[in-house]
Amino acid sequence: MTRLWRILRLIWSADPWAMSRGAALTVVVLIMGAALLGLSGWFITATGLAGVAGIGIAFDVFRPSAGVRFLALGRAVARYGERLLTHDATLRALAALRITLMQRLELWPMEALRRLRGASALTRITADVDALDGVALRLALPVAAAVITHAVAFVMLSWLVALPVAASIAVGYLVGGGLVLIRVALRTLEPSTRAEAAMQALRRGAIGLFRGQREAILQGVVPDWRARLDAEEAAARAAQDHLDRIDTGAGMALSVLVALITALVLGISGPLIAAGQIDAAEAAIGVFVALALAETVLPLRRGVAELGRMRDAAERVLADRPTGAEPVAAAVRKPAPDAAKGLELIDVSLAHPGRSMPMIRGLSLSVAPGEMLAISGASGAGKSTLLDAIAAVTPVAAGEIRCLGVPLGQWPEPELREHLALLPQRSALLAGSVRDNLEIARPGLSDAEAEEVLRAVALHRVVEMRGGLAAPLGEGGAGLSGGESRRLALARTLLRRPEILLLDEPTEGLDSETARAVVAGIRRFLPQSVIVAATHRAAEAEVADTRLDLKKYIPDL
């Protein structure tokens, strides 16, 4: 629950003043509701007693009726203000929380990010953020407001009615209501977790079928996929039905509790009236306040029932840094790079993430500015891992890497990214125009710059045919083929004009002629850059100044 407390502090800190005013209005709403029913009960009873006694004409009906109107209107206004302020502050906090989630993803190791899938990650993040908006709105604020309202009610009933009446209401709600809500929390911790997991599985399956519907139809597996979705929907529905039954039972138990407390107040008030300590109108205040205070506990069961879902979401959002996610480049001093020194590896050894056995041992090489190195090797030999190590996203097991004459560990992260760029095998495009995707690398991109870089990757004709830089792309670059999407991602990387460019299978999926044109265009666009390409293709190897076969550096087992 410590993480839930941290989430609450984060939400509160987004706009403390608005949240504090909203919390105060929440208390005002509950107090006004109890006062409204209490005053109305007293007014009706006192009016009836005055009529029976024959003094109705002398009874002042104006001030109590004005008080009833004031409380009714004031409660509505306070409720509107409370919803406006608390929801606005919570939505701001959730927007900040999404940024926090993205920042934490930056700490993940590259291997974990490569396994991350957009659809599942997006639904997971969305569900977690939706769950956490209830920490303040459905849990913390209602509980705090209920406690304060009961404290105020106890003091006022002790003064206006009698201490036994006030004590019976306070003990009944705080003890009885507390026991019911604690039982709800304990019974729903695991079911709410299962319900959320089942719903996530259903969402992932539905998104997967939607995205792969063409392949599913061609392979004739739509009925099987539909059967799996039906099973996942049944599991999600069953889990949600279980929670609904617990919620319904809790609502019934709290309603019975309210009835018992009201009956207890009536039972206590009778002897007090008989003894002359209070009159019937004053006793009516206690009865109606007991009924009104049901508003402080009945809504709490929803927030308490989602406690397990909130807890799990908070643990994911505030999870500790993943193992192996420590940044490789963590220096704080600005280095003094020497562009004439290029890239140098000195006796470098690499291991698979999470393993101690080296996959590459004793690798030494140097690539001068303006030169291109082509790295070859069998699948799994470590080409991508080597590029990750040079890009400072995974650590080396031994040895040293120097970029522009500066050891990798002495580069602060922002400065390193200004001089070095990596294009991995999987590169994401955003929904938007071609220009939008290019401007990620160079905001305010001119048409001439865009034309130059698109020619470098042999994509200018494709873009012209699709409507130019304003041509819209769907999610993930939908509207372009796989090879075209990859070339657009390459063009975006080239716009950074890095002094060290790392490419992982840059011409995968292209025909030989186009592949050669792309490699030649890259070298023309960055004539003084160090270019390192991991490849299976002859196109890169043919124009490279140096070739490296990783087979020579794989240790014998």
C-alpha cells in the first residue's frame, strides 16, 4: 500500500490548491447533506407538534424554511465545485503520470524494449492509468471526507440532541461500516486482480484479431481465434460478475447497517424523550442525520472493491528499475570529442543479457571518419548486441569503446545522442504525415532538406506519388510497405546527421538494386560520418571500406 500512498501524493502534487479546495468541498457536501435532512426532520416534526398544541400560527416557519433552501442549493453548488476541481486536478495528475510512465520506459534495457509490443503495452498503460484515477476520487477523498463529516456530526449532535445519540451514530458507522468495508477489501483483492487480467487478455486478443484479420482469414483460423476470444470474454465476465456480487452484498449490508443505526437512535431517543432530556423534534434530528450519513459510507464500497486493481497498477507504474537497465553512459561532465578519431573498440567482450558466458571475446577495431564497416555473422552471433553496446544501451562484459576519442562511460546521455545514432531492426513510425515523422528528428524541417534526405534513401518518388510530405500515414506507418517504412525511419535517422551512425540490417526487404542505391545515398548524405552496419546483404558489404566477420570472435564452448 506504500505505492498507493506515493500515487496519491503524485496526484495531489499535480495541483495541490485545486485538490485541497475540492477536498474541502467534498466535506461541505456531506455536512450540508446531513444538516439538510436533520433540519428538515426537525422542521417537519416541530411544525406538527406546534399544530397539535394549537400554537401553529405563532411558529416561525420562515427561518427554518430559508435554512432548508440554503442547504439544498448550497449542497448542489458545492457538489458541482467539488467535481469540477477534483476531476480537473486528477486529470492533470494522470497526464503527468503518463509522462512518468514513458520516462520509466527509457530505463528499460534495449532487449526488453524490443520485446515490448505496442498494442499490449498501450492497453496495459491505459488500464493502469484508468485504475489509478480512483485512488483520489473514489478512495482517499471519500474516506477522509467521511471521517471528518462523522467527527462534525458527533460534535453537533452532542450539542443539539444528546451524547448517547451522537455516540451511537458514530460507533455504528465507524465500527460497523469499517468492518463491512474491510471485509469487502479483503474479499475483492484477488478477484479484482483476476478481473483486470482477464479483461486485458480479452483486449489483447481483440486487438490482435483486428490487426491480423487478413492473415487470419487467409489461413482459415478465424473460428479458432473467435473461440479463444469467447473463452476470454467468458472468463472476464465471470470475474466481473463475482465482483458485482460482492459489491451488491456490501451494498445490502451497509443498507441494513443504516437501518439498524436508525432503529438504535429511535430506541435511545424514546427514553430520553420520556425523561424530558430532549423533545421529539430534537430526536428527529438524530434520526434523520443517521439516515443522511449513509451517504458517507455507501459510495466507499466501489473504491474499496477496486483496491486490488489500484494496488497492482501502482506497483507496475512505480516498479523499480528493471535489472540491467542502468544507463551505460552516466557521466556528468561534458566531454571534449575529437571528430578525427572516429570509433574504436579495444579488446571488447560481450554477453547475452542476463548471462555471464561471453558471446564475443577480444574484439578490437577502429573505424575512421568517412569510412564504413560492414559486420556479418550468423543469426544470433551478436551483431545487434554489438551495435547496442556501441550505442551505450547495453554494457560490455570487458574492454572499452571509444566514440570520437572519448570512452563511452564518460559521455553524458544527451551529448552522446547528439553525436551517435542507432537505427534498430524495429523502428516505429507515428500516425500523421510524412513530414510529421521526419520532424521528430529535425523540427522545422525545410522542403529542401526533406527532398535531400528522401532522395538519399530512394524514397522521394514514393512520397511524391502518395501526395508529397503532407501524405497521411496510419498507425505504425500504415500506408507504406515494409521496405518503405524502414527507409522512412532511416531518413529520419539521417536527419540527425550523426558523426557515428549504427545501422542494423538497413536494407532488409529491399531488392538488390534499391539496396545499393540506399547504401550509396547514405554515404553521400553523411560523407564524413563513421558508418557501422550489421548485415546479411551483399549491398552493404560491397561498398564498405572494412568487413568484420564475428565468427572469428565467438569463443569455443
